[in-house]
Amino acid sequence: MGVLADPCGFVYYKGLYHLYFQYNPYTAFRNVETWGHLVSNDMVQWDYSPIAIHRTDIYDIWSGNCFVDTENVSGLGKNVLLAYCTEYDGSNQSNAIYYSYDGYTFERYKTFLDASESPTASSSNDFRDPKVIWYPSRQLIHFRNIQVLLRG
């Protein structure tokens, strides 16, 4: 039983390919969202892993993106895996950062953007799917139309 939905992050990390996706393991409806997790060493055979990012007491975890922080720009350590995702509390959406040192277990780091801070969001009900691009030469992360200087 359950619903497997949007891919949320595809990344090569610590010798394995990791694919994260929206997942409701409890019912056939999209009313409780977590990040499911598949791993592969060859991108042909995939194995299910336990839920990577669990819903919290407050938030469902919606789609997002991942990347490896090879330069410790986040301050969480070199080569930490960062997951940028949408959190939904039943009324409003915000974007948050989760981190992992093994690719399997994630901890919440912080909210990095809510609807009041977005120049592109039409409302707090339409503010999801953060896309992350790292520009190492400029030490800059790009979130859709928002650029954040992390060092310097």
C-alpha cells in the first residue's frame, strides 16, 4: 500500500546512487508525505531503503532537490548531503534544509525561505519544489530566481 510520487533528488553519494521521492507509505492517497529512498550501485538494479526524511509533528515533506556540499559551504561538514525540500503544515508552505552524513538518515537543519521572502511566490499555498544549483567559482547557490551568497 502507499503512493510513490515526484522524484525529489538524484545524487551519487559515497559510492552509491540515491534516488529520493515523495512517498506516502500508509495509504493510497497523497495526504502524508515523506521522502522515500532507493539506492543502486549500477543504476539498473534498485533497492528500497527506509524512509529518508520523515514527516514531522508539524510538516509533511514535499518535493525538492539534493546536492553534496563538497566545500563545507553550509558549515555542516565537508561532503555532507543537503536536501532542500518543501514543508507543508496544512495551510502554508516553506522551504527547509535537511542534512545527512550517510545518505540514509536526515536531520532538519533550518527553514531557509518562506513565502513572505519569495519574489516569485503568488501565495503561501503555492510555494514548493526548490531547485538548487551550486556555482563553486562564485560560492553561490541559486534557488530558482533567488541567489544566496554563502561566503565572502
